[in-house]
Amino acid sequence: MTDNRYNWNYLIGISLISAMGGLLFGYDWVVIGGAKPFYEPYFGISGNPFMQGWVMSCALAGCLIGAVISGWLSDRYGRKKLLLLAAGLFVAASLGTGAAATISAFILFRILGGIGIGLASNLSPMYIAEITPAQARGRFVSLNQLTIVIGILAAQLINWRIARPVPDGAGIAEIAASWNGQFGWRWMFYACAFPALLFFSLMGLVPESPRWLARKKENHPKVLRILERAGGNAYARNELDAISATLSNEKHAPGGFRMLREPAVFSILVTGIVLAVFQQWCGINVIFNYAQEIFGGAGYEVSDILFNIVITGSVNLVFTFVGMFTVDRLGRKALMLIGAGGLAGIYALTGAMYYTGIQGLPLLICVVAAIACYAMTLAPVTWVILSEIFPNRVRGLALSIATFALWAACFILTYTFPLLNKVLRESGTFWLYGVICVLGFIFIYRRLPETKGKTLEQIEQGI
């Protein structure tokens, strides 16, 4: 980023603040994986795959609610207010989940946190895409994925450091009565309240999205001030002219759901929905959410599992940087193809290892390779694509539909893994995810347009 026309410090600052929604999303999403070995014995749901699946996936019910309301509310009230709401929900959910005395209360607060995830996962990348210049938009939107990964790693590290050593062969009753079973898992959730409060405080320093403000002509002076601070007078004037021209054309087009039914817009919406679903059904999230079962099946004990989770989180962080610095060079489509094809091959090998009984380090290497492949391709690039391919007038609504599809797919993935694992075993489950990755590769090759280096208005004109 060497173009001196832009105030990079300002752009990076406001992008990082808005991307804190991603950090909280990542922490809240993954913290339950480390707490799982301890809250399940406490609440007496160990050995009940249906209840285990619901408790692990109930936050996704909240995600679906957050995704549904985010589009309509953000188009009506703006991006900033909804990000503030998400921050408040994260604070309430972390404190409430940690203090839960019953499984019902635990589930209720997990759903509340899920609503925050649904809001943040939609609004953070959309806000960043709407305020950053075209040639660096991929890297800036990828900041949101970077903070998600940092949140994931923070949850893994905190879980590892909070949990006290578990004796090999410890039974369910022994774990339930231990410090981990009574208090440790609670502090894993409490820890999220601190960054959530910081996010809520810092959002007061962030301006509203200029592309949302520009919908009303009386806001144009404010839009110019925001854009001038980002890139100077000439940049601000050119951007506002382009935004205004697009909005002027849209005045004669149907709004809301009626615009989504137009053939060209509907086609790009379908592409966005399929990509969102594929990002989840590629199967990588089960490694984070069901690390206990996956690494347990590879022959590791509980304490070893928590350390291995930290390893996977560190790899996730390192390779997210690779994705950030290649998305604006190689392009979106190339990275998506690399991710789909790479995961298909890795899953084929992972399934073969489980099938033949290979355990320990070789299997851990396969899991780490899958996370590395996902972290530099499908994880950040899907959010980049979803934040930029939809027309300005319906971006909030269209992105909320795609995000809803993503979380619905994630709910199905998370809820069905214990059942699939029981029926197909680990080998068959990973082979199934591999087949899905092959199908995703074919779809991306045939349907995904390249958006590298184009402004949001240029992308819209190409629809």
C-alpha cells in the first residue's frame, strides 16, 4: 500500500476497530470447543450426541436471527449502530454464559451471543468494503478474517491456560467435580467480556459508512468529509460522483426483495449463497468445534488436545496473513480454486489415515495442513467476495441473505457432525467433506466472476 493519496493510518485504524466484531465472533465461536470437555460433565450431557450437538450448535440459531435482522436494520439505521448492538450482545452473552447454573440458561446466553455473531459477521466486512479504496479492498476486508483468527487463537490460548491438567484416564464424574468442571469453563466465557467492552467504547470513534450515508442527498457534505479524510479532496469528489451515479440509476429500479428478483441480481445472489454455504460445508469448522473428538480419535488425551488446539490456531493465524497479501495479487477466484482443490486432497488423505488406524503426529500434520489451506483461501476470500459483489442499494439485504445461508449451513454442519461421526466414523465423514470440496471447485470454476481491483460501483455495473 504505497499510494500516498490515501490516509492509510486512518483507514487501517477504523477498519481494525470495526473488525473487532470479527475478533469477538472468533472468540465466542471457538471458546466452546475448549470448554466442552468440562461443561458437558457439569451439566450431565456426556454421551448424549443429540444434546451435545444442540448445545454446540444453539449459538447458530442466534446467528440466523442476527443475519436475518442485520440486513434490514443496517439498511434502515446504518452499519455503525448495529455494530454497537453486536458489541453489547457479546458483553451480555459472555457474562451470562459463564454464570449459567442450568443447561437452559447456558443455551439461552449462547443464542444471545450467536445473535451478536450474526450481526458482526455480516456488518464488519460490509462496513470495511464500503469505506476502503478498490485496489486495497481485499486486504482491508481480510483484516476482518485476521481478527476472527486472532479471536480464535485467543480463545484457544485462554482455554489452554485456564484449564488445569487433567489426569490421564479421568472419568466423567471426576472431571465434573474438578476445578475445571466447576469453575474453569466459566472463566473461559467470562474472558470475552473485556474485548467486547473495548469494542463498544472504540466504535464511538468510527464514522458511519459513506456509501450508506450517501443515499440521502442532505448527507453528502458529511460523506465528503469522511472520504476527504480517507483520500483527499479529489478522491472524495470522484467517489461521491460514482456513488451518486449508481444511486441515481437505482432510483428507477425496484427496491428491496423486488430488486433481488431481477435475473442479473438474482444470479449473483445465488452465487453468493452457494459460496457462503460452501465455506461451511467444506468441513473445516468441525476441527475447531469438535477438536476433542477428532484428536481423541487420533489417540490424544484431554491435556494434549488443548495444546494441539493452540497449534492449529497458530497455523490459522500465520496462513491468514498469506491470504491477506495474495488476495489483491492472485485474485479471488484463483485462491478459492486453490482452497477447494487443496482441501479435497487433504481430506482424502485424512480419511485414509483414520480408516487404516494411523494416529498421532501424521494425523495432526494433516489437520494442520487443512487449516493452513483454508486460512489462506476460503476463510478470508469468501467474506471479501460477499462484501463486494452485491449492488449498493441492496447490499445489506443481499449480504444478510448470504450470511443467513452461511450460518444455516454451519448449523447443519455442527449439529450433524456427532451423528455423521457415529454412523460414518471419522474416515467416512472426512471423505464426505472431500466430495463437497470437489463440487465446490467445479462451481467456483464455472460461476465465480473476478472482482480484483474494481470499485464497488464498477462491480455493480458489470452485473
